[in-house]
Amino acid sequence: MRQIELTPDNTADVVRIAVESIRSGDLVLFPTDTVFGLGGLAFSRQVLEKLKQIKPERSEKPTAVLIDNIIRMSQCAGDVPSPRIVALTEAFWPGPLTLIWKISGAIPREFHPPDHSMGYRIPDYPFLNEVLRELESPLWATSANLSGQPSPKLFSEIKPAVLEACDLVIQTSHILKGKSSTVVDVRGRGPIMLRESAIREDDIKQVWKRV
């Protein structure tokens, strides 16, 4: 395991290190605009196996990716989002909103969750946004905690078992917001709130109804 601290003075270097590590198939722990995250290159067998080592009770595939723009979402979904989905992205991205939408049939079935959906989010964290731009690929992401444990907003809250399973750990002394993203299913005729958190359900519905 390699561990580095992210500071205002070394951001460019840490971005470079993170991108190289992710491209090589490493499992990386990183700060986000919500809580500390854990992930790697999306749709990689190598990363999938490493994630299972930390969260073995998760027999299913990872269900969410971080992306750098809405075009990336269209590429992963194999479709163009509706005006209402676009309105939600314009209102709340970058930010703590995960949209559950479709996943492209061009992506190998072994990486499809059972319901053939995928969660998409553009984070509001400059370091991570730069990593995603340089990476030019979606990033599988989950919270850096063991099942049943709170999602860590402080580096000191991350369990040793999680840290030891990572290839690269990016530390920051910055206190993260600590609220997980709101999760909304937009595959149907109306938005379905799966997890209300940083963004309220009423705010989602107001944007949806305006279109």
C-alpha cells in the first residue's frame, strides 16, 4: 500500500499519481465532496475482485460510477438522457446526487447489476474532478467503510482493514461534508427516491415538474 497526503501544494502531483494508479487496475481510496470513497477503473475484473475482498458480502456488481461529464453518462448508458434527466444534472451536478439510469448493452454482462442499471454522479471536489478529466473513464466508487459501519468523513474513521486492502491511499486532513449522496431512480415516468440525503425529495420533484 502506498499512502500520500493531498495538500494545496501537491494537487497536480497527486492527480498524476492517482490517474496512473487507477489506469493500472489499482484499488484507490480517495476523498470526495461527501465522504471518503473507495474504487477503481470501472468495468475492470481486477478492480471488481479487489472490491469483493473488502466487501465480500456484496455478491452483486458495483452499482455506481463517478464521471466527469454528462457525455460520459450517455456513453455508459448507450442512450441520450431525456430533458428531465438533463434538467436534474444541470440543477444538481456537480454535487451529491446519484442518478440511477440504464447501462449499455455494449458493456460486458458480467459487470451489469441484476436490474441492468447504473448510478451516475459528477462530484463537486476539484481534485477528484481533475482525476476524472485526466482519466477519461468512469470510476467505480463506493464508500470507504465496512458494511454496517458509518461512511467516513474523517480519515481517522477509516478502518485498518479497508486501508490495508488498498493499493493507493490518498489522505487529506480536510473534514468532508459527511452526508452521502441522494439517490434517485430516473428510469421510469417519474423520479423515485431511493435515498434522501444531501438533496431533498421536494427539490428533485420541483426540477422534474418544471420540464
